[in-house]
Amino acid sequence: MLLLAVTALEKMQAVPIKIWINLVMGILIFAAAIIVLRKAAEMNKVLLSAIVFVVLTSVGFNWVYSRNEPKFMTPIIEPIANFFPSAEKKAEKEKRSQIP
């Protein structure tokens, strides 16, 4: 049993510090999210719905404009991005207008 504990500790020491930091950050974010959700459950549901709507649309429009969405969201954002302005389209338009 002691041998297993020693090898587990040796393996844990070989893991880069960045992974440990990411793990701790993930746990802290998860705990904070639980606290916020418990407080939000006590709020007026209409106000909570309005706040969630504003946050989600702000994040969504930022993803569409900047095209910096997570990879798993690209199939959803790609068709939507054709209907809205984006930084790429704006740069392309400015580049075309500068050509004599």
C-alpha cells in the first residue's frame, strides 16, 4: 500500500504546475458559480431572466463580431455570422476602399 502511495506522489510531482493552477482555478470558479446561482435563485425571476438575456446576447454578439467563439460553438455561430457585421468584414471593406 505504501508503494502505491509513493508512486502516486512521484507521478503527481511530474505533472506541470500549470495544470495544478488550472485545476484549482476550475474548482474555485465552480464554487463561485454555485454561490452565485444560489443567490440568484432568491431573486425576482423576471429580473433574473433579463440579466441572463443581456449577458448571453452580449457574449453571443461578441463571438459573432470578433469570431472568437469556442471551437465547439463554431457550427452554431457560423450560419448566424453571415447575417451580422464582423471585424473581418469591416477590415475587408476598409481594405477595398483604400485601393485606388
